[in-house]
Amino acid sequence: MRVQYIQVAGAHYRALPVFERSVARVSAKPDVSALTSHFADHRQYRQEKHAGSHHRSSDTPVPDDRIESAHRNRMAQTLLPLKLVPPPLREGVLLRPDLQALLAEVRLHPLTVVTAPAGYGKTTLLAQWAQELGRTGAPVSWLTLDVGDRDPALFLAYLIRAFQMAFPALGRDASRVLSSAASLERDWPLVAGALCSDLQRQVLSAAFLFLDDLHQVIDSAVIGQILGYLLRAAPPTLHVVVASRREVHIPPLSRLRTEGRLVEVRQADLHLTPEQARQLLTIQGVALSDEELTTLLARTEGWALSLQLAARALAELPAERRSAFVEALGGGSEQLLSYLADEVLADLPSDVLEFLRLAALPPHFDADLLTAVLLRDDVPYLLRRVRTLGLPLTPLDDQGERLRFHPLWRELLLRGIDEFVDDETLAAFHRRFGRQFEMRGELEEALEHYAHAGSVDNLERALLERAWPLLNSPRRDTVRRWIEQIPVERRDANPELLYMWGYSQIVSDPSRAAQIIEHAAELFRRSGAHARELRAYSDLATLLFWQARPADFAAVCVRAIRAANLARDAWSRGAALTCVAAMLAIRGRLSAALRVARHAAAHPLNPAWHWLLAMIVTSIHNQLGRPDDALAVVDEALQSSQIDSNDRMRQNLLRQRAMALYQIGQPAEAITLALDVHRYLLDYYRDGTAGVSAAQLALLLSLQGRFDESAFYIAQARAAFHDLGALAPLASLQVIELYNMRGRGQAARAAAAASAFVRRLDEVEGVAPDLRLRLLLAIVLGEAGEHRQALDLLQTTVQQMQHRGYRLFLASACLYGAALAGVCGEGALRDAWLRTGWTIAADDRSRFLPMMPVSALKDVAIAALRTGIAPDAVGRILPHHVGDEAVELLQDALNDPDPSVRAHVVRLLGEVGAAAAYPALRLLLKDRNPAVRQAAEESLNRLVYRPPYPLRIRMLGAFTVWRGDHEIRDREWRSSKARQLLQLLLTERGRALPRERVVEALWPDMEIEAATNNLRVTINRLSKALEPDRPEGAPSAYLIQQGETYAFNTASDHHIDVVEFTDAVAEGQRADQRGQRTAVIAAYRRAVQLYGGPYLPDNMYEDWTVVERERLALMFVESALRLGTLLLEEGAVHEAIGLGWRVVEIDQTQEEAYRLLMRAHAALGERSTALRLYARCVDVLQNELGIAPLPETTALYHALRDLR
């Protein structure tokens, strides 16, 4: 299977000596090992440009820690942090108990929609709810939306980040997919699916997502689909609260409304009551009669913003004129607001009015910004005056320094600005605002101001100097649109701008991006900016590698080396060496390529060159059969956050990991990983990379005998390679098909085709053959009975492998050849290859022989044991190939008359943990040879296995198992029944379950014989998941099997959250009986923290979980209510409220929880909330149980109701 499927023109080969000579010039090793990012690279570019030169003048790279830190924070830097926190509540904000009491309903429903026009207090209400939820310990995520968030990529980026504010570990996979998806219009389900998977795993108790100003984005069909998906796929513990100026139409809304699972707050619900309106007027020192107040409410319809402005206007009027002012109010909302605004503005001093109009130009501002732009030193004073005047100014941070006008008020202020300043002056203000925002790193605001000013020069400059970091974020399409606003002739004449434009399209339109970046690189070359030329080639090379365009890739490597030799700095040396390594690999000089790659790795490399180097090196290691080296390179590359966060780069590296896993004897894990990788790559690509991935997967499936599945992926790969006209990859597919043909029983036909195909393979592969394919063809011939022909092919192949530095595949070729040589009667060749193959396996500590037929392996293994060649290697390799048969083979060798052979075999039986060999080993304790006796004693001692890690098990709220710090993921379980078997044994821990009980629980509808066979397979899978390194045959440390009974070993080293929870509850109960109040609170606090949710929620409907689930839930309810009562007495009211709601979420009919919540809210002075809770309690008890509340609940209600 070719990994570097590259054909290049002869001119590139002829140029290779030039590149090799350049190695001496560029391989001086500096004392650095750094990576860079676009951000660091382009920051240096700007500094050099400012200094008057496009050339780098220093070999000193940006330090690792600074660059890595910059990358980790890049997403946070490109997303505005103030959008992700609720706006702080203004001092003196109007408290509305009726609306605050609605929070009880919000907690109990999956979706709450607040709909009303601007100025009705939606944001304030949501902020109050969020603040109250936070006080009770509930996780809160907040996102304020604006028009720019209609871009699906940006919306998803903000949504992920909003969740991460409450759950930092959530959304990593979603972020990777987001950074790599080509079109969010099509690929958004990939991102949303990854996000919802994380939500289901991590949001185990009530959490809240607030989306403010949803009307700004809801017109986007894609965003509507994303929100609909979120509401359908999110866990029931997630409650979503949205605010919008317009009706929201999301697909699940109608269903939720019909099911009574939707809370709707409409405009009428937000109207101010007479009492609230009077409170607002009092703040401004205005007193109205009841009749005047009624008229004011009727004219303003309880609209909070208009009432606020009316209060401000009334405060400036003498008392005798206020009634006439109120009577004059009328008209629609816009006319009313305009009238009130005119009244307010007319009374403002001219200097304040002038200040307000200019301050309204930016979407938000602070005193420093306005001072710098308006060039006046009285800005703080004017802002204080504006606040004193009661104008609608909203703080955006807790300090109240960053501010914005209410959108409607800002719109009214800007309407008259044309009459206040001329166009030239207005443009100058916009340019100054743009410059200030640019200096603050708020690029999009700066660009908006430059666009308003019509300043193309500033727009272009700001993009060149500031936009590169955004191109590695979901804002890349926004940057692209800004670049496209620059006149075409200017854009095409500026190589840096052209490069940025091309880079912005790498994900969405890679072919066009390649053309643009190539043109930009040529412009850099003409201008002598060779460092920038080289940087462009790094992205172009990566892009071409992704697209599997080998000839173009090689040509770019040639140009990159030439550019590097002109740039001549540390960065360019690393890039040049990477390209030299690529060219050597292309020509088949693999060992030389690795030597050059080691030099390249010692130089600073940007992420693109770093990734390319890792791909080249891992491809070579996998081809040569050095899987441990390949895995180490993959792991090192993924340590770079720039590479790990780019899912295209990550998945391609994981593809290499899958091949390495196969080579170390983990074929099942390799195929599972390769399938996952291919699914992702198929989402990203429809070109060569998808073909390479499909071909690799087809090979792995074929080698495991899964020929029908292999054929499916061969067809996928062939379609991709035909489109590319790639002959070598097509040839590799034919080899896999011949192997499949042999496996399906058509050996003679496969052998005939293989004989003719060898010459064809030489023609298409040229100077860089993948010798693994020759080995595969030899196996096709040999297993079809064409022993002599296969042996001849292997003799040529072994020579070439030795010359090119192959290791693991050379061992396989030699050992398979040794088996064939024995059949052909060539004893000397058999002995030579037997020794060579096993020596390589021993020296490299190999655990697996890829492609090796089992029958041939058995033959050469027995021969090695009898001749004493590398017995340790035989012992390591046999179990991975033949499983339990390895023990039988080794036991047969115990009859060898040579005591040294018997001693070797005995040691091997101990190392593989062959419990089945226990009787034979005991007999050998009486062997006449002391070496054999000692080996037998040592092996018997090894048959006891103790894992080097504790098993940590979570069963409350989710089922998760960790081996030490390593979480056992789905692919390691290999079967949902393996998880269920462990869950059953843990549920019945301390008891041995008969086989009939187990199969009845797991396979109730299956015949006993089939179910028993399934149980045997499932136990094996479970054991491998819990103890992957346990020697074959060694007793399990965690599972006890005695006869036909099964149990979990409670004496093993393990920790279970259920046990820790019940122990904490018991400790609290004992302390309560002794009257130790502090100890009670501490123990119950620990218990409620441990209770992450219902017991085994993924088996909610299995009979064997019901009793335990109800027992634990009852323990939690009793503990939480007792703790809540104690905390309420201690004055920790909000913590008590949080506990009360946790109980209600588990059991809405739990009356004691309602009483706790009623008392707690009453203690906070929130009587209306307490009364609403009683009403909710009455409804739930009646609807669910058909009963009325207990007398003590009713008595508490009457006591609270009668309070005044």
C-alpha cells in the first residue's frame, strides 16, 4: 500500500542533486526547537516591514511557550469576551418580582422564549435570571448575538465557547471539526453532533444556556436548523432561554408547546404594572396622580424604555405642565419614542447633545476611547452627566467602564448627525474611531468604521497588519468578505493581500485557494520577499498534499527550496530541509530522507511545515516497518496545539497512527481508528486524500479477512484515483484485490494474475517502489501453491528491502521466505532467512509480523524454538497471531529433548501468562535439569497478575470507567454488552451470579446455547477492556469466574462513586444522630457532590437496575433535603435553593422540596416566587398523584400569603 503515492517529472529528479548539495548549506543546527504559527510569523513580517525590509534579519525564533500560549488563546482572542457574559445589572435597576418568580418555571422546562420589541427589558430579565441561577450553583452559559453571528461558523464558535465558559473541557472535538469543515451550510451537523455528544456526556445536572437578541440571527436558515438540532439532541438537563424581538420559529417549538414543555413570555407579560411605573417615576423625582399614571401607562402601553424617557422628560417639567405632557403622548411605538427623544434632546445642553451624537458612532465605547477620538479631556465628566440625566446608557462590564446606548436610542441620535457635521468631518471621526479600535485589537469594529469613512487605504492596511490571526478561526469568511471589498486591481497587485485572500479559502474552495496562493508566491518572488514566498509555499504544499496532487506538490517543494536558499534564516533552513526530505522520499531514498528530516526537526518550523514533516516521516516509518517510531512522531506532532486543533491535519496523522497500530499487533484497534478517520476525511474531502484513506482501510480489512468490506472501500479509492489519474495508487488497489481474491478461495486465478502483474508494478512505481506490495504478491503466489515463483519474487524483494532499510516487513519477508524455502528444499536459504528474520524481530522487540500467514508463522516459530533462535521474540509474536494456539504450540515444544529448548519454552509460557499450561509447568518442577526447574518455578510465579493501576468507576449520572487516569472509550469496549456485563456485576457486587441469571439479563430472547457463546465472547472483551496488558491465561484481577458463576472482585484495587456516595450518606446519618451539625453538613455536602445523576442512565429500562436506582435516588433526596434545611438555618439560602431544585428535577412530586424552596425564597424577600412555587406544587400533585398538598405545606402557603 503506497503512502507517498507521488510521481513527478524527470526534471524534478534531475534537480535533486542541487537540493542535496543545499543540505550542507542549510543544516547548521541552532540551539532551538520551536514551532511558529501564522500569528507569530506575520507579526515578524509586520515588524520587518516597518523596519523597511521584507527579509528576516535574525535566526532567533519566537520562543515555544509564547507561541503555544498564543495559539491556545487564539480562539478566545478572536471571539469577543463580553458577548459571553451576562451584562451587569445597573445600580437601581427595577426589580420585578412577578417576572423573577417565572424562574421556577424556567427551571422545569427545556425551552423558554421571551419575545417583545426593543426596550421592554428582555436583556435585563435574562440577566437577572442568570444571576439568580448562578447564585444557586447552576452552570450558566450566556451568548449575546449580533448581525455578524449569522455566519454559521461564527455562531457555532460562539456557541461552543459559551458552553466552555461553564464546562471548560466541553467542545474540543466540535472545535476541531469546525476549524476543518469546508462548508458550514452543509457540514454544520458534524459540528453540532460533536457538541451535543459532549453535552450528553458532561451536562449531567441542570444547566442553562441563554441566547440574547436571537432575532439578529434567526433569519439564517442554517442557524435555525442548528438550534432545532440542539433542542432535539441536547440532554434533558440543558435548559435553553432565548430572547428575541420577533417571533421565533424553530422546528421543535410547536411540539414543545403542545407537550406543555415551553415557557413563553410575551410583550404583555413585560408591561410595567402601575406599581412598577410609579417606582420608576420616583427614581426621577416625579410624582403623578393615579389618574395621570393610568393615562401614562395607557399611552406608553407599559413600555419600559418609553416610560424611562417619559420620566426623564417629566422630571424637567414643572408640576403644572406634566398632566398636559402625559395627555399629548400617543401614536405608534416608533413615533412615541421619537417624540419622547425629541423632548429629552431638546432639553439637553448643546455640548452634551454634540457629545452624545458622536459617542453614538461606535457600537460601544468607554471614556478612554472617546477621549482619544474626540480630543477632549472632559469625557468622564460628560459621561457622568449622561448617567445623571437618566439617559438609556447600558454598562457592558462589571466595572461600568464599557458602555453602549440602547439600540433604539442610538438610532435616534445618529439620525440627526448629518445635520451636525459635514461628510468630510464625519469620515475623519470614523477613521479615528477605526484606528483606536484597531489598536485595541477589535479589528471588525475598526473595519466597519474604515468602510463608513470610505477609506480603502486604512481598510487594506488594517487587514494586512491585523487579520492573519482571524484566518485561523471561524472568522476566516468574514475576513475574506472584507478583502473582497477592496478593489480587484489593488488586491491582485498586493501579494500579501492576495495570499490572505487565498488562505481564507483553503477550507471552502481549496482548488481556488491553491491558484491564488501560487500567484501570491510568484509575486513575492518577483519582489524579493523570499521569506514570505516560502511561507506561502508552506500552505500551498500542505494544500496540495491534502488534495493528493503529487506532481504539483513536488514542484512546490522545488520552488520552496530555492526560496529558502535566498531567505537564509533559521525558519527557511527548516523549511528547506523539510522539502529536501520530501524529495528524497519521493525518489525512494527513505533512509536519506529520515536523516535530513532529523536535521529539519532541529530547526524552527511553522505548523504547516511541521505537519508535512511529520506526515513524511511517519509515512516512511510505516513503510519501513518502524511502528514505534511512527507512533512517537504522531504523538509529538499532536502536541502542537495548532496541529491538534486543525482536524484535517489531526485526522491525517491519526490515519498514520492506524497503520502503526496494525504493525504493533493491534489490528482491531487499527481498523476501528481507520474507520473513524475515514468517516471524518470523507466529510472533508472528495479528492485524493479520501482515496488514500479508503485504500489504507481496504488493506487493513483485507489483512483481517474482511474481504467484502474491503471491496467497498476499494471502489471508493478507485473512483478518487481515477479522477486524479494516479497510476501507482491504482496499482496498489489491484494488489489488494488479488489478495482478496485468494482469500475468497480463488487462489489459482489470483496467482495467475499476480504473476503477470509484477512487471506492471515495476513500470508504474518507478524509482520509489513500495516493497510491501511485493511481499503481498509473494504471499498470494505462495499460498496458491506457486512456491518457486513466490520464492524468486521474495529473493529480489528481500535484497531491495535490505538496501532501502526496511525492518519489520523485511522480517516478515525473510520468515515467509524461510517457510517457502523449506517447501522448495533449499535448506541453506531457509536457515539464513530464519536467522535474519527472527534476529530483526528480536532486535526491534517486534510484537507482530504484518502480512504473515498463520501457517507459515507456526512453521518458522517451531523451527526457531528448536534451533534456539530468538525465543523471546517468538514468545512475543506468537500470541498476537494465533491467540490460544500459541500455548498449544509452546506446550508441544516442552517435549523437546534439548533442556535449553525446554527452559526457553517454559519461560515463554510464563511470560504469555498461559494459565492453561499450569499443570504442565508444575510437572516440570521435577525435571532432571535444574535450569528447567528454575524456569518453571519463575513462570508459575508470573501467572498471578496485578494491574499497575486502580480501576475508577462512575455509575451516577453516566457510566465511565478509568484505568488509572485513562478513560476506557467506546472503541476499547468493542461491544455494548461488555459494558452491560460489568454494570450487572457491579450492581450485584458482593454476590456471584449464575450463568443463567447473566444470560437472562443480557440476552433474554436468545437460545441458551447462543447466549452462552455470546457470554464467553463478552467476558473476553470485558477483560481486555479492563486489563489490556494482562498476560493471556492469567486470572483476571477484577472478574471472578468459578465454575458457571460470575462476580466482580470486590477485593481488587478499585473505586466506585456509588460506594463513596453511600458511605458519605451513612457518615452524615451517624453524625446527625450524634448531633454533630458541622460534621453532618460536611458529609452531606460530599454526598450531594458525588451524586452526579440517576444510576446507570443508559440502562434506564433494564429491570436489574431499577431497585438500585430508586434506592440511591431516595438516599440523595433525603440527604439533599436535610442538608438544605440545615443550610437554610445557617443562612446559606442560595445553596439551599440549589439543593431544593435538584430534588425537584429528580421528583417533581417531592413536597418537602417545595416547602424548602418556599421558605428559602421567602427568606430572600421573594414572596411572589414562593407563592408561585406553591401553585406549581398543587398542580403537580393533582396531575401526577391526584392528591392535595399536606397540611404543613398549605399552612406555610397561608403564612406567606398573609405576610404584608
